[in-house]
Amino acid sequence: GESVGLHLPTLSVQEGDNSIINCAYSNSASDYFIWYKQESGKGPQFIIDIRSNMDKRQGQRVTVLLNKTVKHLSLQIAATQPGDSAVYFCAVPGSGSARQLTFGSGTQLTVLP
Amino acid sequence: DGGITQSPKYLFRKEGQNVTLSCEQNLNHDAMYWYRQDPGQGLRLIYYSQIVNDFQKGDIAEGYSVSREKKESFPLTVTSAQKNPTAFYLCASSIGGPAYEQYFGPGTRLTVT
């Protein structure tokens, strides 16, 4: 089955710096990727998605980069703010007929003052 | 406001009792999902439903049951057969199948003692 892993369980950055959160996936046929943000005690919130026909997609202060060659995607957050402190998950559809999303275990981002 | 509601936010039960978690959405989404989240782990799929009166088991369906009598509602019952029911339960919905952006509710934290 599909597996999704994040490279670091925790990440601390200074307020104002850029943050980069990484995710690796196993299925080379994966064609859709989603990043979610989850604040403590709340449900995950959609941040940005990207399809496999793109290498890069930008949102407001966030950029997702997709490298299909090495099956890796990253989420970049520009000018990180205290409100960005949360757990960040990537999610990838599986290879089965139902294509269920498989979620990574998450990276806890802490923004330091 | 459109969205997904889950109730209650916190739930306490004695071991051996069945308990039903509520999930309602007014987004007119066809598909609904239940996930379980344990500390430091990603989301694991319990059950999903792509249409009224139909649902499928996810990766960890044992000890759980669901119903989908209405498009808006997808209640989850945690039965006494679930060996380790204490967890954070998240409901989600999507306009299409699983490989589309899923919108999450705020979650229910269930504690069984």
C-alpha cells in the first residue's frame, strides 16, 4: 500500500524566517497531493494542493514543490508567523481502487519569538 | 455558514459501553469519512461512504460501525469490541471521491476508562 513519511517530526523556526516541511511518498503513480495544517485540538485545515502535472504551486505565503523523480514534496512557508505554529500533514491518494488518502505522521512546527 | 459539525467535543465513557459520535455536513458533499488520530500519528481511516446507504471499511474498521441514511449525516458507533477506543476522532467530507480535497470537522475526543 501507499506510505507517506515526513522527514522531521518537529521543526523550530524564528518568527519571520522561512519554513520548509518535507514529505516523501512511495507510489510513483500518485497524481494528487495535499497539505493540511492542524492546530492543537482542532481538525485539519486544507492549505494547498498540487497535481502531478505541476512542479510548483503557490498560495498566500505558501509554496508546494513536487519532485516526482525522487517522490518528494515540500511545503514552504514564507515569513513564518506565530499563527503558523501547528502540525503539518501531507496526504496522498493510495493505489487501490478507492484511492483513499494516506496521511503522513505530521511535522510539528514551532515558531520562536 | 457551511461546514462540518461534530458533537460532542469531549466524550467520556466506561469500558464496555457503546458510544455514538455525531457528524453532520451542510456542504452538499457526497462522500464522508471517519478517521482516528492517536498522539504523534497520522490519520487512519475507519470507514467511508461515497453515497447514501452505502459505506466501505477503511484500514481500521474493527470495533466500529457506521450508517449513512441521509446525505448530511454519517454517525460513527464505537462498540465495546474496540480494544483501544480512546482517541481523537475526525469526520471529513469531500465533493467527490477520496482523491479530492477533504474538509474536516473539529473532532471529538473520546476517553474510555
